[in-house]
Amino acid sequence: MIEKDAKLILDVHGLQTYFKTDAGIVKAVDGIDFSVHEGETLGIVGESGCGKSVTNLSVMRLVQSPPGKIVGGEVFFEGDDILKVSEAEMRNIRGNKISMIFQDPMTSLNPFLRISTQMIETIRLHETNVTKQEALARSIQLLKNVGIPGAEERIFCYPHQFSGGMRQRVMIAMALSCNAKLLIADEPTTALDVTIQAQILELIQKVNHEMKTAVILITHDLGVVAGMCDNVCVMYAGKIVEKAPTDKIYKFPAHPYTEGLIMSVPRMDIKGEKGKLFSIEGQPPNVIDLPECCAFHPRCHKAMQGLCNRCYPPTVMLDDDHEVTCWLYGDEKQKKVAMARADEREKSEEVSK
Amino acid sequence: MAKYVLKRLLGIIPTMLIIVTLSFFIVRVAPGGPFDGEKKLPDVVKKNIEAKYHMNEPLLKQYGRYILGVIQGDLGPSYKYKDHDVNFFIGSSLPNSMILGVIAITLAVVFGVTFGILASVNQNSWVDYLSMGLAVIGISIPLFVICPVLQLVFAMKLQWLPTSGWFRSGDPWTTVIMPSVALSFSYFANIARLMRSSMLETLRSDYIRTAKAKGMKRSTIIFKHAMKGALLPIVSYLGPAFAGIVTGSVVVEQVFRVPGLGKFFVQSSFNRDYTLIVGVVIVYSVILVVMNFIVDVIYSFLDPRISYQ
């Protein structure tokens, strides 16, 4: 829940993260902007491989390098550009001010160390004046807060002695151990069964409400987004194609891709053709050497030949908080200019051949 | 745990019995015998010798006699060296091989693990290429090349170390250096390569990403979070490697004149010295079985997911 004039926590401008591969440069994240305020829950949705996770690993500066590299943009966290701070300062931010929980709780905890060791080390890493005993007491309290019964004994167990849902609770407790300002949850429920999913999401919501922790929720489950998020970013092929408050996205999806995603959610009340579930035709594009065009146009049923396949769509404000990147909303003048430029480009390419 | 240890120790007995039985019969399948020389012995003489060693008895009776001896700790007389029994040869040579082997495996582990970690955390840098280059050299150059080269450089040219001998009077330990270094080379190479790949794999795992996301330092991540998991393949390699290294190497022993066990593996086979062959096989398998048991115990200490009942 965002309060009025809530403090801006994270402000991302033009972030670009590229991966160098033998086949070419993969533009996993290509110039995206978004911001998160205190107490806000931002959903980032999109298909696999659209750059959701890389976006957030970039915010944490944890992109595996090589081959990955943040090549452009700014990430302001509480006013400072964290792409510019030193690695030591960045370490102080990770786990302390920005925490992260991951998709697979089965493999995200270190199987060789006790839960107590893993929790205490996080606390004592960021708060050096805390003694081991104090850190232990705090860890036990944290485990109790996330609903682990018998936390006093369970804390000395190893991760394999916990179930998947319990492990994700431990991950959340660990992520909260230093009162992080921002919690990035990278598909936190994908590996869990439905009832446990609901419990974990509730827990994240509780944290968000009670501690005013801002949350970025990465997911491909639009149902989860509807229930949890204040704002939503829809990503496609490394770009944000639509950004709006959650209710607007569901009521008035502007981008054909968003529309397709929402239609693809199974619903009891609406049946598709012959009772089949709607799905977006085709595959997400290969993000190596994307041509200058809208990346979604081959799958788009509203694509305009000559325009969508030749020119980048403009970003249009439909409302003061509803942003969409699509030619459907470009004005005639923009279209003409873009087409003329595309003609020129193609001509010069022909000449050079 | 105590119950598990007892169970495993008891399990060694049938394993050993099978090994002894198999090797007892297999060596006798090979053509020729211990008393067949280039010159054929007169039949009477041969009969007398065979009677002395009970070789005229039925095979099963010989086997029973041998097993009874083994149980009492007597590995029997050598068929080739008239004045000594197998216990004497093993008792006098195994300690030398042990000293050499333990030093060599220690060197191999210390340097292998260090170079492996250095290579993995500096992947694709000159450190990586240098370590792995050394490892490839260690694996591909045979001992009979490494040993003389070491002698040439350190004994002949630099005159730092004696060329050969074992615990010579004066400064005894200097004679140990070259053979143990030579012996450790290929083991070092294997450990370094294993360590590098397992560390790389561990560093890519999800829980290391978690540790990074918690803001842990690189050194803490490597030594506290990744080390245990990365060491597991090394530990399983070390079991058989240790058994192999402490039972000696023919080449190293020959070149550096070390009175070790290794040469008996080869000599006894050529001589069809049945009892000596089975004797060294027993020594090797006991060490191997015990090492595998120790490896399993170490595993349970390293990896909490493994528990033995």
C-alpha cells in the first residue's frame, strides 16, 4: 500500500544489461525505467526470458560477469546511483537495504550450513556491534514472525530438514533480518504448491504492510499480481511495454501483449473458442540482434504492416499513470516521421549494398 | 553412527575373503609356475620343492591352508626368495612406501586444492591458464621422464639434493624430497583439475547467489559457503588415490632407489611368486577398503544431508 507522498526508494532510468555470447550480443534488458516508493508493491510480469530476473539482478549488481554487463542507465536507491558506488559499498547495500528472495527455496539455502549460521552471519555482517547471542535471539524472533513453529529448536536444523514452503519462509526471514527497505522477490512461489503459494504471498504482503518495505514482485502469474501489486510493469523482450496501476491494467489493457496475457489467464466465467484456453501465438523473439521494430509485431494481431515491423513504437502516456509503448496510440505525425525515417534507412542500406 | 561404523568394519571381512579367494585362484590360472625357470628342473628336484610348499596337495586343500594362515596373519612363504616369507617383504617395504605416499599425497592435496581454487576464482585469467597448464603437464608427462629430469636439475646441476637413496646417513630427509615430489605430480594435477571444476560448479549454484545477495564478501563466500560442497569430489577421489599412492610406485622406487612395496607388484607377477602376489593384493585391498570407509565417514561430516544409521 502506498501512502500519499511516500518516499521514492528505487528509481531506475534507462537500464541496459547486455550479455556477450558467441552468437551475438543479447540485449536482456534494454533501456527500462521504473520506480518504487516506500510501501509500494510493484509487479513485473512477462514470459520466461523477457528480462525480468536480469532487471533485478542488475539492480543488485549481481549479473554474472562475464558474460553479462550493465552497459547503461542509472539506478537511484535512496538518492544515490548504485551503479556508481564501489563494490564494498554495494555489499553493504545487499542484504541490508535491498534483500532478495529467489524462485527455488530448495536450492537457495546453503545445504552445508545450519539455518542459525546462515541467519546470524547476515545480521552480524551488516550490524557489526551485535553479539552472536543477540543475533541468535533476533533470528529466532524473525523465524517466529514468518510462522515457523518451534523456531527455538528448528533454527539449529539444516535446510534439508525443512519443507519447500518452510524454506521459503526462512529465506524471507533472512531477507528481513536487517530491515531492508526494498525486498525483491523473484518468482517466490513458482516452485511451491498452490496452498503454500498463498501463504507465502500473504506473508510478503504482511511484511509490505507492517514494515513499509517496498516490494518488487517478479512473476508470470497475473493472478498473483492482481492480488498483491499496486503497480505493474509488463516486460517484453527486454523492454517495458506497459506500465500502470494494477486495476487499470486489468480493466483497460492498452498493449496487445498485455491484453493477450490477461486473456491467457484461465477463468471460470469466460470460455474461449470451443472451450479452449486463449494463448498468444508464436514464441518470444530471440533477443540477439533485434531489428529496428516492435519486438512483439510478429505475434500481434493488431500489427500494422509497414509500420510496426520497421519502426520502434513510441511511448505514449494514456493517463498520468498509464504508459504504453505501442504504435496503436501514436499520432499520425509520429507515424509519418517514423515511416519516412525507415524509408531513408532502407534506401541507404540498399545503396551501401 | 557407532552402529554404522561397526557394520562397515564387519563388512570388510567378507569383502576381503572374496578378494583373497579370487586372487588365489586367478594367479594359478596364469601359465607357468614359481619353479619353472629357463632350465628345466629334474623331475625329482621339482617334486621335492613342490612337496616342501605343499603344492602337490589338491588345490582346495592348499587354499584352506592359505586362508587359515592369512586369518592368523601369516601370508605364507615366498616361493622365490627361499629365506624370507611374504610378511617380511611387506613389513620391511610397506613403511617406506607409506612415508613416501603420505608426504606425496599431502603435497598433492595442499597444492592441488590451492591451485584449483585459484584457477576457479580467476577463471580464464593467466592464473587459471598457468594452474591448468601445470596440471596438464602433470597428467601427461610420465613418471619415467619427470624423475630423471628432477634428478638432472636438482641433483646434478644445482646439487641441492642427493640423486637417490633412502634415508642416507647424515641428512636423511633430503632423500625423501625428490621421490615424493615426483610421485605427487599426477595426483596434484588431478586434484587441481577436480577442485577447479567442482568449485566453479559450486560458485554457480543458487545458494552462492543467495550469499552474494546477502552482501557476503568474496572470500567468505568461497571459504565458508562454497568450500564444503566443492571438496566433496576431492574426498571421494582421495580414497582410492591414497590406496594407490601408499602402496608405492615401481618407477619412482626404481629411479630413486627406494626400498618400497611397489616393485613387488611387478616382480612377484613375473616370478609367479603366488603368495607374494596375493600378499600385495591383500595389502592394497585392505588399504583401499579402509580408505573408502574413511571417505564415507568424512562425507557425513562435510555434508549434513548424509547421515548413516
